[in-house]
Amino acid sequence: MKPTLALLTVLLLAPLGVLHAQTPQTDDDGGYAVASRLEEFLGEPLFVPMQQLWEKRGGWGGVLTAKDGTVVTFQSPGGGNCRRSLDGGKTWDADIEIAPDAKGGRALVDETKGDILYVNPAAGWLYRSRDSGATWTRESVQVRPDGFGNIPKTEGVAAMQCGITLAFGKHNGRLIMPARVMGPTSSNAVEWRPYHYSTALYSDDGGAVWQTSKPFPVLGTGEAALAELSDGSILYNSREHMSRGNRFLAHSDDGGDLWIGAYRSPDLPDGARGTSYGLMGGMIRLPVPGHNILLYSNVDVDAGVMPKQVGASIVTGREKATVWASFDGGRTWPVKRLVYDGPSAYSNLGMGRSGTPSQGKIYLLFEGGPKGCHEAVQVVSFNLSWLLNGRDITTLLGRAR
């Protein structure tokens, strides 16, 4: 049975508009958990060439940096495996199996405790690592539905940017990650895409209980990313599966429960521009006090075709992995740079930590390579100076004020 007209009416009438202005604020609430100086991301341009981590599809679980600077990547959905780098991404250790059933999870760092969590609330589990991803233990979790009685199913947690720990305001310490409700059939067929919607899962007790947020106010949305800005608001960035065009953005002022002000970005593509099918992308905020520097990853190409039949999934034209930068909390994205000029697909972003071998580095984990956009999982790393490619950071930050 298809979703009710009431569901469609509520979602379609959700508030639309332009993202409210974000005024960068000094981080004076005790400090951002992973605060860095802007200078750490600058200096001489740095680019570490592409390295293959896995064959076939994967990397959907994300890339993050533990508190000791260990960089950890996650293979999901193909398996519950991770790989670690102890030298900031120059070399990578062999596969570590999290657990045979640890598939389709979402990774995040609990900044309060310092643990890494690999979570699938819909499947009823999380795996916790207290040693930067070397070993993992299983815990049971619960998930609570949204106002429609829906929760993300197992597949509605995979293929998202890593979750985060909120750092500002009364929700400081909340764990939150993007997720997806795929309707009663969990089908990705064309006729069911209007009943999908993006959402979020958040926990205020360290991961034992997860609440499903209110829906993202655009139908047909799916794989997503979110980032907390320095004023405590959260920017949500979502793929959409129904119409040709750029990414949808919205924000939350209540710690990620209600998403409002949805609009289509004039700058950020949602996969190949010639198709309505969209593409998973990554988004992070560089934790520089007083600034809202955001990065976004996707492909940058005008190719692709529209679906011509029910059930068709059009994935043509996926190439040219690219990273964009915003200096005003996502209002504008004046900088972009090509990372890989070849077959490219799903991507995630991560960043290093001060005082560790990963300091000042940005990590792009993506599907792609010379054999095809879904034939391997690659990682590259670079710094902000490389991304700027000669642009003046002072001028860009001045325009953001």
C-alpha cells in the first residue's frame, strides 16, 4: 500500500525558502571538540595521489579521524570492514573486519568519549571502538520513529556522510547522522521515489537510543550529509531522485529535529547534470573557530540521461570527482577543483586533527578509477591551499562577512 495523501500534503507544504544568513561567531562555549587553526590547512599546497583501498563498490561508511590522528575508512556496503592509516594517509594497514554482520552502517566519532561508533540503528546494533578502529565490540540499540511512525530501514542508513557530535549550544554532545526513509516497500523503482525522504537520526545518550527527526521538507530526497555551523545551526545537504537539477539544502535551529528553509543550491551539482538520478556526495565543515568553511564533494559533468522506463536507474555520466568550498556557511561556493578526471561515483569527505600526522589534511574517499566508476574505492588527501589553487583566502573570507 502506498503512503497516504496526508503524508504527501504535509511534506509538500513544508516551508520552502532561502537559507537564513549564517553569521560566523567566535567559538566561546568551551571550544570546538576538534578545533584547528586555519593556518594548519594552508601552507604549501599538498596533494597525496590516489590510492586504492578496496575493489568493487564501497566506501559508503565514510572516512574519519580518531582523536589520536588515526585515519579510518569504512568499506560498507560490501562488508563490515575498515582500514586505518597511522601516518596521515601516506600508507594504509590491511583490512580489519568489524564483524560479519556489520554491513550498511554509518561511522562517527563520539567526541565526548573519544570512541568511534559504526552504527545501524535500524538493524539494532552499533559497534564501538575504543582503540581508534583496531578492535570492535557490539552493543544493542533502539530507534524511535518520526511523527509519521516511520524509521529508516536498514538500507536507509548506508551511503551517507559520516555523522558528527554537536559542539555548540544546549545540544552539545548530541550524536547525529543523516539517514533516509524509503517508503513502505524500500523500493528504488521510479514510481516509488516520490515517497522517499531524507531525515536524520540523533542520540543524546551516547548511542543507545536514536530518535528519527522530522522529515527533510522535500520529497524524493535520499543520501545526504550534514554539518554544524559555528552558530549551532545545522546545514543539511541532500541528494534527490526525481528531477534534474542541483542539490537540495535546508537547516535546523533545534539540534537536528526540524528541518526548514529548503531550497535548491545554485552551485552544487547532484551527480551528472543530465539525469534526475542524483549521486551521493560528502560535506564537512573545517573546524576553524570563527569561520564557516564548508567543503562538498561530487562529480562535475553535464552528461547523463533521464530514466525512460519504470524501475530504471540511470547512472551514466559519472566522472570528474570534484571538491567545492564555501566560506560563508553554504550560501555561496566560489571555489572548486577537479580531484580525479575519470570515472567517479559515491564520495565522502573527512579531515585531520591538530597535533597528529593527519593535521591540516582533507580526505576524499570515493568510488572510481580507471576501470570504472563502481569498480574500486579510492582515497586522496590534500590541504586547503591545494584546493584554493592560488586564490587568496583572505579575500574569500572577507567576502563571507
